[in-house]
Amino acid sequence: MNERCNEKLNEPPEYPHWPGDWPGRRFVNLDCVGDPGDWLSLELPSEEEVLTQHPDDDESIAEVLADAYMCKGEELGFPLPTDIGVSKEETREVAVADFVGFIREWRRRAGAAGCFNKEIIAKQKFVSTWGLLPSLGFLPDPRVMSDVMPGLSCNFGNVKVSASCVMSRYFKEVVLFTGVLKTERTIGEICFEMPLYVESLEQGVAWLVYGLDQSADHNIFKPAIAVPWLENGRKNRNALPWRQQWARESAAYAARPHCFVSKEWARMALKTLAEQLAEVADGIPVTFQFDGEVLTIRCAGNVTAVAAQGNRWSQSYSVPAASLRKFPKRFMESKIEVSIWKSALTIGRRRYSGIVASHAI
């Protein structure tokens, strides 16, 4: 019995039939190409590849379909916007948008049909926000207006939160959450957006909980009924994209090339470098290199070396002499940091732009 179940799980899913119509379609009509199924099978890779790819790749597939559709129109003579004076470029742009909508509606139907099992989801680099909501208690609600009908809603006991697929004011498709949260003393509006796709289930739940919390008193959403995934979302706040970006930025900053020079040595080295800079043209490169013990500064054949502390740099870095004309006159710290970060050299609190990697050490 277990072997049969495993065999069934390993069988490729039966994806739903491609959509003949979809939200936002403007002029593409698949019936015009003859046998749409044969045409799609010729123009598309496998169904699984299309439906499980990252949504960022949808446009590249849509461009292939748009070009093929326009060629077929010229071959069979079926109506295209170019027939009524619309430029070929504008026609192609609209066709691409139509086919992006086609792919995403097909993917939405596949998700609603349960075609994406846990193994497939684990391989995907995205999760559909709309597909995630039913597992969190959101139910179809025909009273909620949405580009994908019916809309969804979830009753938390003290507030009904509606979810709609809409176009944002920045002309991006989003999932919009709305509701009115009332307490004995206050009344507040729930209104926030999520992208159509998130990076993981954890990120999707954390994002939804974050939006609900931001709309509530003291930034803590308190439903009248038990909602177990609220705490899970709060525990996974670090999965939110802006927190991930901050973590990556912090890690990159901590790993930047840098070292520390005593104030006395730094003052002497910069005085020597200033004398050398006074005799060179603006475009002459000044190179900084640190081997884990000594910071070496090279300028027009002159070498200045001072003891320093820190981790060895994997590369040397150069900055044009014109950027180094002014050095700090006073140092407040006992140890002066010399670092490279975002195309700039920093000495103490002074920043010099134009730094570039010279060569590996």
C-alpha cells in the first residue's frame, strides 16, 4: 500500500487545461492560431517548466509567445492591432503583457487544483501569496472585488480582512488587504499590500502578520479567535525581505576590507602622503594594501608603510590623487580606521570617493 502511495506521489501532476481567457486580456485570442493546444506545445517548454518557474522569468516566455502569435497572425491573416494603425512595437508590448497574464492565470489554476505538492514547492524559488491565503483561513468571498474572482476574506472574530488581486498605484499587480478594526475605544483601518509572490512560506506568513500588526494598537494584532500562525509569523520576522537585505548589508559591511592604525602612526603616514600628493597630477593613482600586519600606501613610486591591525585584504585598492587632497587635521580616536566600502576609502571620519580594486594580493 505504501509503495502505491509513493508511486502516486512521484507521478507528474495533472496540470489544469490552459486558460482560454484570463484577467486583463486585451487582444490575444488563442482560438485564432488554429489548434491552440498544438500551437502551445510547439512554442512552450514543458508545462511543469512553465508553471513552476520563477515569476520573474514569465516575461521571457511571454515574449516568445508574443512573437510567435504575431507571426501566426501575419501567416493566417487573423486580426491584430497593427491592422488598425497600432505600431508593431506597441502591439508586441500588449501581446507580451497578455501572455504574462496567461501564464500567471494558468499557474494560479494549477495551484488551486493542488498540483504543487510539498516536493515541488520545496524546489520552487517562490510562493504564490494568493495560493497561500486559503491555508491561513481565507475563504472565497464574492462580495470582495478583485481582478481574480472571487476575492478572499478571513473573519478573525473582531474584524473581517478582505484580500483582492489588484493593480497598485505603481502599476504592479499586488494582493491588497483591507478591513476596519474596531475596539471599545478605537477604530482603525487595515490597508496594506503584498507582492503576488514571496520567497518562502515563512516570508509570506511573516509579511501578512507584519501588515496586520502595523494596523493594530501598539503594533500587535489581537484577533477575537485563536490564530496559531500569528506567532509563527512574528517569530519569522527576519524572513521579511527588508530585514534580509539589512542582514546581508550588515554582513557585507562587517566583511569589508579595513584595518586600524594608531593615531600617531596615522598622522605621520598622512603627513608623508600629503607631501607626495603635492608633487603629482590629479589622475595619479594612490594604492592602499594591507597584508594583515602592515598598511602600505604607494604614490608615484613612493612607498609609505605603517603597522596596522586587522584581517588581511584580498586585494589592493587605488584612488585618484585628486580625491585625497584634504586629510583630517585632528583625530579624536586612539586608533584610526582605514576601510573600503561602496567605492569609497574612509580614513577616520573622512570619506574619499573613486576607489577601485587594483589587483588580487
